[in-house]
Amino acid sequence: MKHSDDETRRKTDTGKASEAPWARRGLLLVFFIFGLLAAYRYGVYVERGRQVLQVGEAMQLAVHVKGAVEAPGLYLFTANQRVADAVQAAGPLPEADLDRINLAAYLTDGAQLLVPYAESEADDGRLNLNTASREQLETLPGIGPQRAAAILRYREENGAFTAPEDLLQIDGISRETLTDLESRVCVR
């Protein structure tokens, strides 16, 4: 009888052993799924084949905020923050036109956020250097497509013009050109 108990035990043990690989695979699958969920939750992701963050690290985004803000510059944010957070961090000026940007958009790493200035209510016929489009700038005497693009580039790189004299910092605009423009442009 003893022999038959050993045989039964072996068959039972063998039966359990044959079930063990399936149980192990199921357990591995569960751990894999939980691992993926944890990676998603804690910011691990792969970008073009390279791991960007380790589990547990807070994902940081660097955003350059400029334009109609009190303190333009580079700001660090965590994942899932929005444009509204960046605008608040830099302090919007009273003349900022927040209706022209999507405050609900998510921030992205390496982005540049230009907070636009509002158009002036008073229309005195002069062109606002801080809000004028390329086409509007090209209507000014001595400003062609290249200089208009240079004015827009200056505005993007340095923020708003503080005075019409700032145009002298743009290559190709001389004191004479500025004299011709002074009665036609303003800064608001």
C-alpha cells in the first residue's frame, strides 16, 4: 500500500508540476501588466527607442515663456501641466490677450510659448509693432518681406518692443528708416 501512496503522490505532484508552468505564465503576465501600468503612472516612457525617465522620477518639461508676461524666461513644469500654468508662472501682463492662445493645451518639453499682446482699443491709424502681422508690416515704407520677417523674429526672440527705437536693433533698419516710420508705428 505504501507503494501505491507514493505513486499517487507522484501523480499528484506531477499533475501539479504540469500545471505550474501555466500558473507561472499567468503570474508573469499579471506582473507584466502591472509593470506597464506602473510605468505609465510614474512617467516611464520610450521616445524613439530610448528610455527617457526611470520609474519614480517626476517627468519635467522645460518651456520658454515670453511675450506679454512680467517675467519671461525658461520654466520647469511637471507632466500633465497646461499652458494656463505656464502663463500664471510667468505672470501675464494686463495687456496680454489670453483669448488668442489655448490655455487648456498640455505643455510639451522644449516648447516656446508666446503670450500675445492685445490689440489696442483706440485706433489712431498707427501700426502696433507688438501685434502687427507680416503683411501689415510690409505696408510700412522701407519694410519689405525680409525686414518684416526680421521684425517678427526679433519679437519672438526678445519679447515685445518697448519703444519704436527698438527697431534700430534689427539689421537693415537705419535711423533714417526709423524717422520715416515713427509717425506710422507705435508700441502698446
